[in-house]
Amino acid sequence: MLEIRDLQISYGPIRAVKGISLTVRKGEIVSIIGSNGAGKTSTLMSIAGAVKPFSGRIIFNGEDITGQPAHKIMKKGLTLVPEGRRIFPYLTVMENLEMGAFIKKLSPSIIDEIFQLFPVLKERRKQVAGTLSGGEQQMLAIARALVSEPRLIMFDEPSLGLSPLMVTRIFSIIKKINSSGVTVLLVEQNARAALSLCHRAYVIEGGVIRLEGKGSELLNNKDLRRAYLGE
Amino acid sequence: MFLQQFIQGLTLGYVYALMALGYTMVYGILQLINFAHGEIYMLGAYMTVISFGFFTGAGLTKTHLFLSLILSMLLSIIFVSAYGATVERIAYRPLRNAPRLSPLISAIGVSIFLQNFVMLTQGATYKVFPPVFSNTGLTIGGAKVTPVQLTIILLSSVVMIFLHLFISKTKTGKAMRAVAQDRIMASLVGIDTDRIIAITFIIGSALAAIAGFMVTLYYSLINYYMGYIAGIKAFTAAVLGGIGSIPGAMVGGLLLGLIEGLAAGYISSEYKDAYAFIVLIIILLIRPAGLFKRPMEEKV
């Protein structure tokens, strides 16, 4: 469904991503793990079209989308829940959802579904989004991505800054989204949670892929356990 | 005298407010002080005079004065919006990812260009708009309100109400706010941010055109550098309200007009243009964020 070939991303003279290739198949949860500054966020931003890659190819559903503007890529059914949530703080919860569905009309049936998944958003639908708690903002960010009915949804550090309880909830929601037929690409620093959730994973370090394999296999990999799980 | 000066100030205040809205909307979305905005307003005044002159030549103004005024305003809005959109396209869009100073310098360049363009094509002398309204007007509590003043107050109020509804209720209006709050995120949800920015410029220019139209009716005299002082005053109004804030621009414009009107009446009308700058200096010293600055606006 998504194929990335030899992706390189530069910020001026700094090469953040130095040739990453990966594939995500339909229906999978694939996670990318790695430490701070490994190039995870850059990779996701360039898939979504917010950062222009230096070189390489991004192919989504057989179509080359490399370098296309974000709003066009989004229309193809590829959406990103960005790092730090980035909800629109001065719009209400409902207006944020409307913006999520900007490319189409926000249908009442989708709203119902979303409110079933996130009852707290229904209670707070008229509230200005900047006043929500961190966990609620993360739910809103996910809901905002879901209302566009994506085929592939990318999460960038969804657990960042959340309480352990909330992390568990967010991960179970990601699982639920995936089982409803949406393909998931998940970037996480919380390696243990990500690896136990995903089908396959890539470990990136310094802008290149170091390891790849099934989530369960990587969980038992000695080097990885030492580097990311603190053992 | 108070009431008379109050009405005078209110009238001017509405003109400032309409212009300040253009500054504040563009600033809100691009963090750019569009120094060419005063010239856009000047073009609005010229287009009014030119269109009205055309209708006079066609004989329409004699039989349908009201209709020719409305048509002149509409033509002015259409032409000036096109100017505004063109300026954005050629002078600002190519600098979208440049350092913030670059578009600012570009704006000053556009301002100088437009002034000279109008001077060369329209002449350096004053243009006169025929006095079409009677000067009698109605009297309220000893103060006289002329038909032009009444027109300005009513027309601006209606325009501002529509603008408010547009921004708070329509999908495009909400998208404008979303782009202003987080442009990259807005593009990630599927908003064509370049299109929204162009629309912002078009709306701002249309408001400036209406301001130019009203001032033409009010003063009957226009020239190619009228946008300079008006631009700075409207900028002051936007800063007074808190630049980036739409209600701030409305209130800031009205306040500035009132301050100017009352100070002209009670202190001296010789210094009429100086009061705006005194206000600007005082706000920058005491409350640089303006009256309506949002508490958590700090951008990272």
C-alpha cells in the first residue's frame, strides 16, 4: 500500500534521513522505532507532504506521490496524526473535526462513530480545543484524522506526554482503528508498547534502518532490548 | 461640541476599522505587516472616482444616482480585490518560506510601486469626486449627522457583521482561522493553504476598497499618496486592538477614530495626524500586545 524507496531528507546542510526504504502492506500495523533525532518525524512529514524529500520515491497505492503538496496527498486517503497533536487551539472541538473533514462533508454517521469511540469529545464538542487536557487533545487529534476516512493513518509519537493509563487507551484505540480495516504506520519511542502492538517494525538510527522484522521477534532481540528497553 | 466631534470621530473610526481588518487578517495568517495595504485603499478611492466618472459620462448618474454609487463601489471592490490577489501572488507568495524580513521589504516595494504607478497614470494632482450628497443632514441632540456620515456608519457596520459571520460560520472562514493557527497542520488536514491565503488578501482588499469608496464620498478629494497616512493610522488601529485579532481591529479602529475626533475638537485640529502616532507610541510602551491579545497566543 505504501512503499518508500531510498528516501533522503535534508534541512540545509544537515541530512536527517539518509536513505530509508520500507513497505507497509494493506491492513498492517507497521511501527518505526528509534531514539530522538533518528529521522522518524521527518520521514512521516515527508510522506504526508509537509516536508519535501531531497531524493527517493514515495509510492502510495501504486501512485508516485513524492513531493506533492500535503493537501493533495491527504485527498488520496493518507493522513497523519502529528507529533505534539497540533489541534487547532482556538477552534472548538467540533470545528476541529470539521477541519479534519475539510475535503468532504462531515456526515452525521461519522460523527456518531467518532463520538462512540471518544465519548469525552461529545461532551466537550463546543469547548475550545486548547482548553482540553493532553489526553483529550490526543483523542481529538486522532478523531480529526479519522473523520477524513483515511485508508492509511500515520501516528507520530501518540504516547508522548501522556499518563500510562492514557497510553494504554490510545494504543487500544489504534488497534481498534486497524481492525476496522485502516492500515497503520506508527512512529514511537515507547518501543515496548509499539512492538507488542505492531505486525512488523523498523528500527531506525541516525537516519538509516538498522533492523527490521516482526514485532514479536524484535521484542526478543537482545541488541534491541539493550538499546531501547533498558536491559 | 462633544457629540459633534464624537460623530466625526466615529465616522473616521469606521474607515480605520475596515482598513485595520485587512492588516490584521493578513498578519494573523502570514505574520506579515502588509505595508502595501494603504495603497490598496488608495486604489479603491481611484477606482471609485474612475467608475463614477464613467457612469457620469454614460448619463447614468443623473437618472440613477444611488445605483451608480453602488455600481461604482462594486467595480472598485472587484478591481481592487484583483489587485490585492495579484500583489499576493507576485510579491509575497514566492517569499513564503523566506525569512520574515523579505516579504516586509517586498511589501514596501509594492507600496512605492503602486503610488508611482497611480501618479504616472492618473497624474500627481488631486482628483475631485462631485458632491452628490446634500450637506444638511439630520440633527441629533444639537449635533449634525450628514448623509455621508450615516452611510459610512451603517455600511461599515453591515460589512463588519457579514465579515464576522463569514469567519465564524463558514467553512472557508474556519479554514482561515485554522491556517492562522497552524499552517502546516492545516495543509495536513487537506486545506489548500495558498488558496486560503489568497482569499484572505482578496477579503482584506475588498474591505480596503469599501473604505476607499467611503472616504471618497466623505472628503471628495483624493490623491495618489493618500494611502500612506491612512495606512499608518489603520496599522496603529490594528496594533491598538492587538494585531492578528479581528475584534481587536474593529474596536481599535473605532477607538482611534474617536481619540482623533475628540482630540481634534478639544486640543487642536492642527495636530490631527499626530494623535495616531502618540497613541501608537503609548500602546507600544504600555501594552505592546494590544487590547485583545489572546493570553496563550505565544507561538513556538
